[in-house]
Amino acid sequence: MRTLVRVTDIRILDQFYIPVEERFERLTRLARSVPGIAVAAVSIVTPRRQRFKSVVGWNVTELPIELNLCRTTISEGGIVVVPDALRDKRFANHPLVDNSRGFRFYVGYP
């Protein structure tokens, strides 16, 4: 089972390179240490993409906005906890929530 944890949304940084920082690396390592958590990430969502400040368990640095799981968190404006994305109508048909990638549990905080 894979998990994606989203922490922040900063739209104004879309044109800037966003380097990985140790303080975010500590957060993702801590989140990934929880049993059953395969992927943990801190990301910044801009109008065109999702950039990862830190990601553990998945080899990705950014995603196009169309693949962003965080849109629900941004639109709802508060914490979103999804225990099983396959059973949640907001996420069930998302390309990252399928049998090949296996993202199921999601927590997002704007």
C-alpha cells in the first residue's frame, strides 16, 4: 500500500526551482516510519504542477497538475483524510489510485 501525505499549497512559486530541504526530509522520514506507510511527501502545489519538497518511497520530483491528488484538499480548504481512496468517490477514478500504483490512504493539509 502506498501513501501520499501533502502538507502545503504555495501557488506563487510556480516559476521557481524548489530544492529539497532537510527539515522536510525529516518529516517524510518520520511519516514513512509508521507501519504500512510506503510513500510520504511534502509538496508545493502551483497552478501548473505539484513539486515535491521531500518524497520518500517514490522516485518523483514533480507531477503535472492533472495528476495532483491534492486538488480536493485545496478546494475543501482544510484537512482531508481518506482511509481508502478506492472507496472515496473523490479519488476512486484517479490515475494514481489504481491497482498498478496502489495509492490508497491519503492525508492532505493546506
